[in-house]
Amino acid sequence: MKIFGKITNFITEVKVEMQKVSWSTKDELVGSTTVVIASTLLLAMFIGMVDIVLSRFIGLILR
């Protein structure tokens, strides 16, 4: 019986804490998602360029 009381208490506390959370608005969420996608694409392009340059450089050295 003790376990069910603990579970009930836990669920009650979770509900109370979830009411304290400040959720992002749709505009904030869209803005943040756009920033993450753009920065991920830029980083991927940068890493790709560095990879190409280093691959060609190493290819010239090993000839």
C-alpha cells in the first residue's frame, strides 16, 4: 500500500511543478527552430569544406 501512496504523491507533485513551467509561444518556438536549422546547415557546410580541403591537401602530400 505504501508504494501507491508514493506514486500518487509523485504524480501530484509533477502536476504542481508542470503548472510552474513557462512554455514558449509558437513564435518563439518557430524562431528558435529556424536558428537551430540554419546554424546546423552552416556548420555542416563548413565541416564539409574543411574536409574537402584537407582531403585534397593530404592527397597532394601522399602522391
